[in-house]
Amino acid sequence: MISWLAYYDDVIGHMFVLMILAFSMYVVMRVGVFSVASIGFWAIAGYGAAIADQYDVPPLLIVGGALLVSGVFGLLLALLAVRLSGLSLTMVTIAFVLLLQVIVLNWEDVTGGSLGIFGLPVHIGTYGLLAVVIVVAVLLALYERGRTGRAQDSLLHDEQLAQSVGIDIRRQRIVALTLSALLGGLAGCLNVFQTGMMVSNEVGFHVVVDALTMVILGGTAAWYGPVIGAAILAWLPQMLSFADEWRLAVQGVIIVVVLVFAPQGAAGLIQRLARGVAAKRRSSLLKRREPQDVSA
Amino acid sequence: MSLLSIVDAQVRFGGVRAVDGVTISLERGNVHGLVGPNGSGKTTLVNAISGFARLHDGSVTLNDEQISGMRPDQIFTRGISRTFQSIRLLSTLTVRENILIGTDRARAEGDGRGAGKLLPRDAVNDRVDHAVALLGLEKFAGDFPSQLPYGLQRRVEIARSVASRPELILLDEPFAGMSRAERDELSDVLIEIADDGFTLLVIEHDMRIIHKICSHLFVMNFGRCIAEGSPRETAELEIVQEAYLGKQHGTA
Ligand SMILES: Nc1ncnc2c1ncn2[C@@H]1O[C@H](COP(=O)(O)OP(=O)(O)OP(=O)(O)O)[C@@H](O)[C@H]1O
Ligand SMILES: [Mg+2]
């Protein structure tokens, strides 16, 4: 077990980083907004952290700076984006990522161009990352209990209904987009701290695809959706090693199958099963007792 | 002073004048009926009141405050709650949680301006319990909507509205698709809700139900309010009879 952990230490650590990126995608998809802006903040914070690291800025200060910058930019992007709806909003977030990609590739003096920035010290290990994941997951789980969770559910499934019970759609979206930016920034920063490098690939199309894969596989029904999605994505290369160069194709097939047969993802399946069990238990209770004994 | 005043309201969709200069008032404590042939603009009028349809002209005022131009969520927090013509329940939440949604953004009593504090937990539970009891949903509070028959799902929606303790409840065809027995039961419940002090506007086609529950009736046709008054007298009017039989001579 110990040697297995040591052997796969990098994969496990990367899985935890991915979980935070998946959380970032999740909080915004959870309120019915299709946004890939997370990748933009992942990139901004990643390059910011890598550059600051070259000047030996203390890691905690870097994290603080990354959160501040992504929070402010996230809020600005949110204020702009919520004026739009549906596809236009999504396009704005895609444009944001593409813009960063162009900047990263062309501003070689600072970003290292397509090679990126290498040889930085590793600031965080697997256990440190696990701790961060646990803290974020607990905060999210608390956040989405009760009133807020119900508002998120209504925004995800029926915007008109949400409005009709007093939910301010724009405000909810601004909060979600900003929160998403903060988490994306945190993930990007931790990614550099774990790997000791930042490469231009991390702003590329494949990160967008990976991030989407995580939320599709895990689903947006609850906070554990992105946890499951990230866990699957992190181990996919290992599991699909038999497929060789067909790996990406197999990954695509998996996504399509999930979209068709379990569009709510793993978390949605789990919730559906839980609802079924609860319903069965209640109806058997009702059968055993007199109806008037059953208090709600 | 009327609870709600609509003055010369107009809503257009392209060339269609869905609501074409409606001027009506709703009085506190009354159950108002709204009838009219299909496509006469009933739903659009409810949408205009609740902020889902933009007025091209005219105004809507609640307690002397102009609410036309506000967003639906702002209008809700000022005390107008509505249901939709189709059932709108969240399948991922239990019946009780679906009703709770109505109280989540409701404001403390006595604040009509929508700026009050959110309700404390005790008050929320009281309101939900009361609404659940009023609509006879005690046994189903822990169920999920899909487990309930259609008639009960409709009741959950009404309970969601009642739980927010609004000044005005707008119900868009709450009796649609129900059996005769279900209609009779629900109409008794609506009478109870009115006795509780709520003001209602109910869209309904069945005149038997209208006579039973409404104290005031509005009749719409082609986007206009063509008649109003006590249900019995209004229904007798020739212009109203014509509107309902209009297909025979109107299109010729
Ligand atoms: N969103 C919309 N876009 C375009 N036209 C609309 C829209 N909503 C309503 N209309 C049109 O406005 C008119 C009034 O429709 P409305 O739904 O208000 O009628 P209604 O009285 O509620 O009818 P029903 O009894 O069938 O529910 C109809 O001609 C309808 O086609
Ligand atoms: Mg209608």
C-alpha cells in the first residue's frame, strides 16, 4: 500500500489539483451557466505563481495574490457576462480563454512562450493538497445546504420558477462566477506548486476538454460530483493505457455514453438512487402503519 | 384603495396585441376570477403583473407602488406570488422543500417594499407547516413530486405560493387537468385560503367553479377586458356569451 502510494504520488497529487479545478467548473455550472472561464483563471494564477516564484516570493503570499487577482478579474468578467445569457455568455468565457492563450504564446519574455517556465521549487505535497481539497469540499457542502442549495437547484432546472420565488438570477450568477474564478485561481496556483512548472499546454484546448469531462462525468447535482469526476479523469490515463494512442478517442466515447445514459453524471445517479430508496422506505412504512400515524 | 391597479396595460408580441389596453383593479380579500377564450391574453396579463412580460404601455401598481418595470424576483419580494399554467416543481427536492422555496426569499411580515430581512427559521417552518396543512399535504411532505398524482402536484404549487404569505396570489388554471372530485376539493381549499385573508386572481374556464369561489369576475377577449362584475350577472351578459360562442359568427 505504502509503496503503491509512493509510486502514484504524482497522480494522486494531480488528482487533488484537478478536484479543485472541477469545483471551480462546478460552482458555476451548478447555477445553470455554461462557462469555461475557470481555465482562464487557472492559467492567470498559474503563470502569476510561476513568475512570482522565480523571484522567490513566499508561497503563501503567492496564493493570496492569486486569489486576489482571480477574485477581482472574476468579478469584472462576471459583471460583464451576466448581461448576456445562454450561448453568448458561454462565448464570452471561451473568448477569455482564447485571448489568454494568445497572450501566453506571444509574450515570451514573461511566459516563456510555448516552452513555459520550468525548474521551480515544489511547495506542496500530496497531503497538503488533500487538506486543501477537504477544506474546500466542506465549505462547499456547507454552502449548498438549505436555502442556497435550493436556489441553485431551481436555477439549474427552471430559471423562471427561480425568478417567480424571488431569486435574483444575475446576482446568483455573479456570486457563482466570482467563486468559480477564486477556485480556478487556487487550482492554477497549486498546480504550479505541485509540479514546479507552468507550460503553455495548461492554457490549451485539452485543459478545457478535461475540465468539461470532469463535470460531465461527475455531474452538478452536489459537491461530490466534481470529486468523482476529477478522480475518474486523473486515473483515466492509467486505466486506458491499453488503448495507447486511441486513449483520447476512448475518453470521447465514455463522455458520449455518460451524456446519453446518465446526463446528470455520477452525482445525479447517486441522488436518484437515494431518492428511490427513500421513496421505497416511505411507502413500505405507509403500508405497515395506519396512514394517520405517519407524520411528515 | 385597491390592492392592485392595472391601468391601460399593453403587451405586444410582434404584431400580436396579447394584452390590449386592460384597466382593472383587484380588491383586498377578494377571490377574482379571470376567464376568456383560448389565446385571449389571460396568461399574458398574469405575466405582466408578475414581471414576466414587459409592458409596452400602461402601468401596474401594488399598494400605490409602481411595480411594472421591475424584475419578477423584485415583484415577488413585494408580495405577489404566482403559479404557472404548466406544473413547475423541482424533481430533485421533496414536497416540503419545494414549498420551502416559496419562503426562502420571502420577507418578514409588514414590509411591503421588498427590502425587509429574510425570515428566521422558526417563521419559515411555521409558514410551511401552515401551508402544508391548508392544502392537505401532511402525508406527502417527505415524498418527491413525481410520486404524487397530478392533482396533488398542483396543490404543492399552491402551497409554495401560500407559504410565502404574499399580498396577492395569481393562479394560472390551477384546476386544469383535474377530475371533477379533485376540482371540488380544490375549490373548497381555495375558499379556505381566501378566508385566511389572501387575495387571489384565478384563471379558470369552468364557470361552475367560478361561481363557487369568485366574488368578482373579469372576462377577457382579444386582449381586452370586455366585462367585469359579480360572476352571475357578468356571465349572463350578451357580450360575454358571444365571446364564448364567437367562433360561430366571429370568423365568418
Ligand atoms: N411569448 C409569446 N410570444 C409570442 N406570442 C405570444 C407569447 N405569449 C403569448 N402569445 C400570444 O398572445 C396571445 C395571448 O396568449 P395567452 O397565453 O396570454 O392566452 P390565454 O388567454 O392564457 O390562453 P389559454 O387559455 O390558451 O391559456 C396569443 O395569441 C398567444 O399566441
Ligand atoms: Mg393561458
